[in-house]
Amino acid sequence: MENSTLADILFKISTLLEMKEENPFKIKSYQKAAVNIENLPENVEEIYKKGGRPALEKLDGIGKGLSERIEDIIKTGRSSYLDKLRKDIPDGVTEMLNIQGVGPKLAMKLFRSLRIKTVEELLSAAKNGKLKKLEGIEDKKVFNIIKAVENYKNMNEKHFLGEALPYAETIVKQIEKNGLGTKALICGSLRRMKETIGDIDILATSEHPGDLMALFTSLPGIKEIAAKGKTKSSAIFDNGMNVDLRVVDEREFGSASHYFTGSKQHNIKIRKIAISKGLKVSEYGVFKGRKRIAGRTEEELFKALGMQYVPPELREDSGEIEAARKRALPALIDLKDIKGDLHMHSNHTDGTASIEEMAKAAKKLGYEYIAITDHSRSTKVAGGLNEKELLEQMGEIDRINKKISGFKILKGAEVDILKDGSLDFPDELLSKLDIVIASIHSGFSMTKDEMTKRIIKAMQNRFVSIIAHPTGRLIGRRMPYEIDIENVISEAARTGTVLELNSYPDRLDLKDIHCRMAKEKGVKISINTDSHNTNNLSYMKYGIGTARRGWLTKKDVINTLDLGELMDHLERP
DNA sequence: GCCGTTTTCGGCCCGACTGTTTTCAGTCG
């Protein structure tokens, strides 16, 4: 069972407990356990299989009660406790919590007093005046609920990092353009580089907060203003993106950005540490009694708490706070460490740019090398190359390499891993290439066992350098293949195979926690863009963000090596 | 329901906004 599935069940339990007005701290325990499990690199089911409930109870936030619930879930595939809770509260009532302004109390009141049990029923009750029968609900609230339901209905859930980040950057530019916002910073899960994000949070300082709010709320593309105050405004843009802008004083900027960046669990733990030191942390600063002792910068805030600076991408309460207190955080990889890109396509297959155009674009980014890795013959939809075409392409690369100085194009291929784990090209041909990437493009619906064996067999081929997009997921569209990722990582460690972190915004595969797991087993990662045109090369920053979330350093990543070192690394005995 | 360099019992992060209210509960981040 995936950790995310398990975490999901625990989240659902916490929601239902909240609606039943259980002890708030019990509710928090379930939430905390869910978050911890979600961020855990090791598979909880495996932990349980190896060490039983005592092993579970060693995990942070899991005690006797929760280990029993988790055992039940692992053994039966469902939670009898959750099933019991759901009997009393229909799923539709829980769904109403997604409506802005409807929380657990109101949802239950609607259900108990008016028998409203779906979002649709809520909308019609709002429209036909039934809602006003409830105490404490007047016209304004009814109006807001109608608006919120409509927003909920045409909101398409989460947005890709690769979609949200450029959008947010454009808004920041517009805010800073006319000098009203002296400083603006993207915060929230976007700053933490999560693979999908809900809202965009922007923090700004300004000499003229009122004017800045007026500017923000009149930006092009705004569909609706959800709130507009002196220091905070919230707007919904026509692509469904919800953007919050907050303005704070310069001297609060650090503590405010830390607070608005989150994650929630990280903030809670930071505040607890503050309390244990006789301090108080809020978005307005770090306080000793009434005296502000830090807040202008985030560095200052962490220093005041006796900690190392924690980069935003690590702030998930997954060990970063403990490490920062011991000054043991890794020096995370940075975009500028990248010296080349080892996975891209040209117009010989499904790319749109020529090899030379790709090379020149990469050189312009400051890279020393790239690998051209077009598809192999079996990937028919992408126009995969046959042996003869690949040999011709290798000749072309030799010719282009002579033309471009101070830069090297490696001869590569993205070779299909066939259903039996063999490769789409014979070893004799693979041996002529500088780099071989192997990946799966068909036969997704195999059992976990078969799929794991298939990939492991490919890794055992001595010519295979990298496994590309190892889990095959497409975020929001396709689940990962059924594979035993821990086994795959162990085998990669044994064979010295590199695993890819594919930077394509809807892939980000390996994902953050798997990167961390690979690093711990000593497996090297290659962060590649899988570009199909020259613009795609810029996707590298999403891969870097994910790598940082996975605690990777420069030395964990092979395409930070210079060309000579890389060629040595790619040599197989 | 979890947790412990003051604790195995008594705590558990902090503050703003909204809509409804004359002092606050609910919601949100």
C-alpha cells in the first residue's frame, strides 16, 4: 500500500472526527500522523511487515492507538474505524467542507437541521431561501455560499508547479513594475516547490499598501475579487487560480514570509521550539516578552531560535528542524550546479528542434554538454528510430560537434524496455553510444512483481546508464506503474544504475521522497528535462526544486559533473 | 491520541477576518 493512500485514510478520519466535535487534539494527532506518513520515504506497510506495531510506534506521531488503526488498514485494505464514522455522516456532507466559508460546524448544522447532504442541495437551499431559517445566517452569508459553490464547481482542483510558477512570477512582475511594491515574494507551497499547488500566495512590502491593493485587484485576467482589505486581498483569476496578496511592514518581512511559506506542520513545530526557549513566534516576528528580537529576515528568525537556516523546499516537518538544530542540513543542489542535460529529443523523432538548435540553446544556458536521446523503434507514436537511423544520427552528431566549440553533444538513445525486460536495441548497437537511457512506454498494466522484474532486468544490462521516469506517473492523469520502488532503488545501488529525476512538470519522476530514499541508499540521480523543444530546457528548475525537496546535494547528481568526470562515471566495466 | 532535558498527567501554535453579533464563534491560513 502506498503511503499516500494510508495518509489519505487518516486525513478522512480526522475530518470526520472534526465534524463530530471530538477532542481537537485527537483530531490533530490523526492529521499529524497523516502528514508524517505522507512525507516518509520508507513504505509504512514494509515497516510494519518488518517490525510489526512496535516499529510503527517508533515513527513520530504514532502511538498505541494509531498503530492499531494502521495495522487494521494494512491488513484489510480499509479502515473499520473510518467505515464506522462514515455511517453517521454522508460523504456529501464532508464534501461541503470544500466550500469556502463552510466548516465542520456549519456543515453539520446544515445536515442536522435541514437534512442537506450534498453540495447541490446546499446550492438550491441557498437559492430558495431555506438557509435563512438557520440562526446566524443572513443575506450576506447566503450570497457568499452561492458564490463559493459556483467557484467550487468550476475549480479544477490543483495546478501543476510548472503552470503556477510562471503565472505567479508574471503577477509579481506586475506588482513590482510601477514601484508600489518595493519587494514581493512568492510564498506558500509554490515557494516550497510542491509538485501541485492550490493557491498562489504573494507577500509584499509597500510604502502605499492601499494603492498596491487597488493595483492588484484590477490586474487583467481577474474574474472575481474574493476579499479586499487594507493588508490582504484575494482574487480568483480566469484560469481558476486563486491568488492572495498580503502586505506587511518591512521589519516583519522575514517572519511573515516564513509564516506564509509554511508548511503548517513546520510552523507549528517552530513555534513549539520558540515556546520551549521562552520566546514567541508569529508572522510579526520573534518576541521575547513584548520585545521583538527578530523578524526582518528569515535568516534572523532561524538564528534567534538557535537553528541553521532551513531552505523553503525542506520545510515539511520531515526532519529538517531537528537537522537544523544540530546544524546538519545538507547543502542543497542549486540550478547553477547543473552542467548539462542528459535526456532530450530532436526532430529526428517527436521533438521539434534540430540537434544543432538544441545544442546551441543548451550552450546558451551555460551548459557544457547535452545528450540527444531520441526514442527507439518500438515507440511508434513518437516516430522511434530504427538501427540504421540511429547510426546516421550518430554521424550527424559527430559533424555538429566539430562545428560547436567548448561544448559536447553525447550520442544517446531513450531505449524502450520491452515487456520481458529486454531492450529495444541489441547490445552491439548500445555499446556504440555514449549514454543509454532505458524507459517504459508501453505495457503499463502489469502486476507489481512483473513490472519490478522488468525494470530490474533492464538495469542489469551493463550498457544501461539511466532509467528514465522510473515510476511512469503523469501527475493528475496517470498513476505510477505498479512497481516496488524500494527494490528498484536497491538494485540501482547494486548495479550502479543512475535513476532519473524527470523535470517535465507533469512528471517530476522520481518524486521528492523517492529522491531522498535513493540518496540514502547511495544511488545517483540525473536531473533531466526530457525536452522536446528548446523552450523545454527551462524545465530544469522544476527538477531542481523537486531534488531540493528530496534533500539532494550537488554530489548526488551526475549532471553536475564536468564532462570528463561524467564520461568516467558513465564507463561501465 | 501523542508526548516528555522541568512532565507518565496535563498540556498540545498563533493571529486575522467575516458575519453576525453588542462580545463572539466559526473559518481560514
